[in-house]
Amino acid sequence: TDSNLYLYDLESGKTEILTEGILGYDTDPVFSPDGKTLAWLSMATPKFESDKKRLMVMDMATREKRDLTENWDYWPEQIAWAKDGASIWFTGYYQGVAPVFRMDVKTCAIDTVAMEVCDYASVKPVADNAAIVLRHSMRSPNEICLVRTDSKEVKELTSVNKELLSQLKLGEVKKVMVPTTDGKEMTTWVILPPDFDPNKKYPAILYCQGGPQQAVSQFWSYRWNFMIMAANGYIVIAPNRRGLPGFGTEWNLQISKDYGGQNMKDYLAAVDYMAKESYVDEKRIGAIGASYGGFSVYWLAGHHEGRFAALIAHAGIFDIESQYLETEEMWFADFDMGGAPWEKDNAVAQRTFANSPHKFVNNWTAPILVTVA
């Protein structure tokens, strides 16, 4: 994962490496308006493709580098310079949503410009105190909005989807804090069916995220759409289990080398918590997921102790040893699995492969629908 930024001189034809010595990903370079400073996103850890994205700046005259987010335990996803070059706008995952932030380049002070139960994306400053952004949520696809630093009011500039959405009954999205087995709290999105009646009982679906380190934020999906699931009469449970961005570096990193560990306990904690609700039919709970979410479904199938009535796994990892032998992304496999299956003295790797879902098929009790990409 050692990608670098290069500067190519048009006149001389010479190329200079700007990020030599940084062993992780370096991406998304953007020059300040006056061209004197370069900002980019940088990961520090080799082989860790989901490491914290540091907001770095470089003085182009001296080549001096600074990490603006050194004392901030979250990270940007998109960056853009303010018109005056004094600050950088960005979006980033934060506690289950994706707000708009602005950071002072000199002091590193961060201002939360806009934060709602939604995700913001594609920030484009149009003035020193204003930016155009995209906004979406689990209830609605993208619309273009204006956000300002001098007003917390967000102005919607487009309503492309309003007419279509007005024809639909959408479920309510609730934020639930679920206690985990190790004494923490986990942000969990619960999506209720349209015309929800708390006096009735509903089947439920546990949504298992892929990645493994992809946020369960207020995303709008054209594939795994929670509104469609809820519209079919299901309560959707979408936990931000261990190994997801938006909750700090420790929470994000924990899943690596622990695929069958705490994150699976987090899933079961979310199911157990919601199963106690009077409106959830605890005998009709399913689990679904793709990629690492498919792995999660396979793993849960062998460890759920009767919690699930049915499961769906899409493009999931069934045999971790087979996956290690087949993938070309060796950096990912080595980092996340801890090593190769033949490294018998490597306790971390051996624990990983001992927890492969295929080794627990004897415990399967619920039917599984398997689909592949």
C-alpha cells in the first residue's frame, strides 16, 4: 500500500517523489489557491488499507510536512481548500454520520459546519464561508445543498427526488445505542417498516457490513437499500460493529486479526438487544451481508445458538485459507489475517484460520441463501 505523490516538472521533464518515507497510501493531492501549499490524505501503516487518513500539508518551498489531524481521532474522506487558502473543508465519518468540517490550516482548529442525521459528500467551497455539498440519508438519495459557517441552516438547492419520494411510504430511522459485551456502546441504526405499529410483532433482519472497514453511516444504496427491506415488513438492524470508521482509530483497527472475535459479539449483542423489544418477533430474525458481510453471515451461521431463522450470504468468504491462497491482495491478507496458514508458530494467523466459517458447518441449523458476484 505504499503509494506516493509525484511532482513532474513540465520544462525539465524531471520527476520528484514528494512522499518518500511514508509507507502507506498517499492520495488526493490538492494545491492551495496560491500554489504554495499541498494538501493530501495519507495513511501511515504499511499493508493496512483502512488506516486513519491523515490530513497532511506540505510547504512547497521547503518541503516541510505537517499532520493537521495528529490530535484528532477521526479522518477526512474528501478535502477542498477554502477560497482564501486559510482553511480546508472536508467531510468524514463521525459517530454514524458524515458531517461537513472546516479546519484552520495554522491552528488545526476544527469547525463542524453541518451535522444532521445524514451523510454529506463532495464538498466544493464557493466562498470563504460557504460550500456546495451533496446530502443523502437512508431515506433519500443525493440532493445539492449550500452550507455556511455563519449559519447552521442548510439550504437545499435541488429537489430532484422530491416527486418520486412523495409517492412512497418510507420507514422511520432510529439511532439506538447498544451495550456491547466489553462494556462499550455501539451506534446502531434501526429502520422501521412504513406504518409501523408498536403493538404488532415484526420479523427482523441483521445487516452485516462488508469491507470489513466500511462505515454504516447514513448512506443511500441502490443495492442494499434499507427502505426496500423495511417496506417488505422487516425491522432492519444495522450496527456499527467493531472495525468501522467514524468511532476512532482503536474501534476501526480492532477487527484486523480478529475476524471471528469482538465484531461478531457486537452483532449478537445488537440482535439480543433488539429481540427484547415487544414489537420484534424473536423467532423470525434473519441475517444478511455481502463480502465481509457474507463472511459474517457464514460465521454467524455456525455460532448463533438459534438466534436466526434464515440467512443470506452474498459473495462472502467461506474458507479463509482458500481466500488467502487465491487473492492477489497479499498485503491485505497478511495484515488482516496476521500471516499465512502454514506459519504454525504464528499464533495470530493460526487463530484466524481456526475461526474460518467452513469449520463450523456442523453447527448450522438455519437455511442460507447463497449468491455470488
